Amino acid sequence: MSRHDFGKECSVKVNRRTFIKGCTMAAAAMGLSEAMVPKLVEAAASDQRPPVIWLHFQECTGCTETLLRASHPDIGRLILDIISLDYHETVMAAAGHQAEEVLQETINKYQGKFICVVEGGIPTKDDGIYCKIAGRTAMDILADVAPKSMAVIAIGTCATFGGIQAADPNPTGAVGVRDLVKGTPVINISGCPPNPISFLGTVLHLLTFGKPPRTDALGRPLFAYGRKIHDQCERRAHFDEGRFAEQFGDEGHKQGYCLYKVGCKGPGTFANCPAVRFNDVGSWPVGQGHGCIGCTEPQFWDTMTPFYERLPGVDMPWGDGIVTGANSAGIKILGVTAAAVGIHAAVGIGKKIIGCGRCNTSSEDQE
Amino acid sequence: MRYEQHYAWSILLRLFHWSFALSIVVLVVTGFYIHFPWTNTLIEGETSFPVATMRYIHFIAGFVFTGAILARLYLLVFGNKQERFWDFLPVTPRNISNMFHTAKLYLYFTEEHRPRIGHNVLAGIIYIITFIMALIQMLAGFYMLYPESAAWQKWGLFFLGSQQQGRHLHFLIMWYFIIFAVAHIYIVIWNDIKTREGLISSIFNGTKYISSDNP
């Protein structure tokens, strides 16, 4: 790589080709026609596009990391290029009072026009004192910022459903954004972390159509969370036929068989992971040999654990899967055949040995 | 007319016949569904497995079919006189003459019926062809059921070709069995009406009635 290329690689700016590529990827993820791509591009390049305020509460910054540190920097750069990020504690240059001034200024200037992104759960116990920024509780900040935005995007399972903070016994009384924000649309980009494409698609949808994408009952966009992992999984055939990894590292695991018996929660989880995948290289947990942990679902820390035990109540075709079932039935059928033939042979030999008179005069032998 | 009772078919042969017949019916019905899964749905996320279920039933019926073939293979050599293959193949002068005579009878060139306790030779030839067809069908079936097994791959590639060729042959031979079943049932009824030997009931109780006036 020449010095010139290296400089390009480090640039935050996105060239037009990458920009259009990114918009096309997001259009594909949302299931939009390619005819819509120019509209997305126009909306995303518009000078009047809404600014974004990114609030961090009880979180690990993993969702931000996922956006910024994709193996190939395109998506991260694209997001930074498309959205005008006015306030984001992790990546902004300003700090302290300066940062808070920017926040207030954006809220006042763009009232009803900016997008509010929330990362992290919001503690509500004891008046929310367990998470404070600039002397204000997370509850106060959210109550101040969210109603003034055009829409709230809750990114990550903490912001959507409380995440690990909300796991039993939930000592800080953590909740998701939807439990607190009423009257402003809240779009849940669930996942731990969620796929950056799902976030990008939602942002582009807001920019292009001025309204949130269609969502399921839990507020998650249908284009990304409309289908079960299990129904799109590359290992699904092994489930139907009854070929499973019984434990990690066994022959079935090496053969790439279904991970349901080692705890995959795909049959109970809605997300686009098998279709969209991660890190621009087509990888995702099940592809790597690890079951889904159900991270896009509410209270997954409580309902999807233990992670390595099978999810109960999942119907398998014919109990064990069809090929495994047919194999065991086949062995029994062939066993019965062998027994029938054996009895026939034994009776024949027995008759010869005994030489019984009645048999010799039977019509069978007269012919 | 006097009739003599003759024991023709052993219990094992009758079991073979009915497990073979029933498995073919099930295999054809489920096989057509696998060929063209006509029940369609837009419902997602529900646990119903129509294709998997049909395939499962198909595989089970395939094992019954296999068991039946193996039992018949044994009886071809170790069965009673009527069940052994040299009794109904044109390998003796008597059998060759029976073959031509049966052909004439079926073509209405003659009215004379020459009774046999076992199969007539024309039928026997068809049964052996059916048996060979069944072996090919079984090989093609297992070739597709265990596509990754080295053993089935070896036999399948040698006799049938690629998976797709095996699949094609499996489909064509199904039609052989459908045509065979129709012809078989027609000729059995025809014979039962024409010759009054209790032919149809013999496959339930094993006994045939041969006129003692007619050697």
C-alpha cells in the first residue's frame, strides 16, 4: 500500500462510489427496490438532513464500537457521513461544559427535527440516581431530549429492553426507552450488539420517507426483525433431518450440523443475522459454530439462559428429525424382516429334522 | 366340477406381498408430493413440516419396501416350490410351453386354461423384472437418502450416475410400478373371473383351488 493510499484509507470522508454502495446495501437490507436507491442517496446527501444526538446511558459502548469498528471501515464512515452527529460522547471532540452546550444548542435549534439515538438502559430506581451525566440522571436527560426529537432510535438491547442491567434482580430498575418515552416514535434496533446495517437502514428510511420503518409489536423494524433466525438459518436442513452437534467439538459439530441441542436460541429469536451477517465478511455466530443466544429478544439474559442448554418446546419434525427418525425405524423394520425370514428358515429346517409325517403329506410337498 | 385344495403361498410370501403392495401405494402418494409439494403457505414461524413429514413417511415406507424385497429374495431361493424362481421362469420345456400358452390365453387365441399352483410363466417373467426394478429403485432411494455415504455413493455412481440421474431414474421407475399395479390388478381380476380358482383369496389365505378334472 502506497503512502497515498494509506492517507485515503484513514480519511473520514467517503467517496461517492462507497457512498452509493452503502445506500444500495441499506436498500437491499430494507427490501427496497433498486429504483429507490437514488432517493436514498438524495436524502442522505441533503444539506437539510436532520442532526443526530446520541445519548449514552447504562451501556458498554459496544453498539458504538460495532458501528465504528467494522473490519472494513465503509459502514462506519458512511454512517458518520450520512448523519450529522452533533452530540456523541465517545467520538465528539468537545468535552464537559462544551459538550453540554452543544447538546442544548442542537435541541433548541432543531426542535422536532433531530434524531435522538439512545444507547444503554435507563435506571429508574431511587429516582434514577444510578446513571448520571453532567449532574443529571439518565431519566432527566431522556425526558428532556426525547420529546423534542422527530424520532428516537433505541440502539442495542439495553436501550430497547433494558439489557443486562434489567436482568433479574434488576438492582437499578433499568428499563428500555419505550417504557419511558411516550408520544414520540421509538424504533428499537435490538441486539447485543445490533447489526450496523439495521441501524443504517432505519436512519436512511427516516431521512428518505420522513417516518420510521414498519415495526413489529416490540417496535423493531420488520425489515430486520421480521423473521426468525431458525427460518433463515444455513443449518436448518440439519435440524429437519435430525443431524445435531450433541456437544461442542464432537463429530456433528465438526460436520457443521445444527446447534439446537447445544443451546442455539434461533427458534425463538427474530433477527436478520443469517441474511445480513456481520463485519462485511459474511460471518455470524451460527456460521462460526456457536448457537444464537437470542440477544435481540426482551429479557434475553433471563429467558435465553443457560445459553448452552436447548430451548424447550421447539417442535422437531417427527421427534428426532426425519432422517434420524427414519434410520431408527428402518433398523427396526429390517430387524422384523430378518426375524420373519429367520422364523421361516427355522420352521423349514425344523420340519426336515423332525421329519414329521403330517408335513410330508401336506399338499405343499405333493406338488 | 371337482376342486382340490392346494396350499400355494407361505405366510412369509403373503406378508411380503402385502407389505410390498402397501409400501408402493404410500411411496407413490408421498413421492408425488415430494415431486410437487402442492400445499403452499405464506405462514412463517409456525412449526409445521409438510415436506419433511412427507419425506419421513416416504423413508419409512422405503424401509418397508426394502424389507419386503429382502424377504422375497430369500424366498426366491429358499421358499416353497411355487416361490422359487426356477418354478416360474422359462427355464424348462414345460415352463416355456406355459409361457406361450398363457400369452395365447391372454390374447383370446385360446379358451383352454392350464392350471398351475404357482405363477404362470408370463407373470413370473414380469415379477422378476419387477423385482429387478425394485432393486434399482431401492438403490436410487438409498443413494438419495444417504448422499454423503461413501458406500451408497460408490454403488449409486456405478449403476445410476449422478444424484440427478438417480433422481430421474427413481421417478421413471415409479411409473413402472404404477403401470405394473394397474395391469396386475386387472389381470388378477380377469383370471379370478375366468378360472374360478380362488386366485384373489389365495393371497390372503395361501390356498388355491385347482379343478381335478383338468390335469
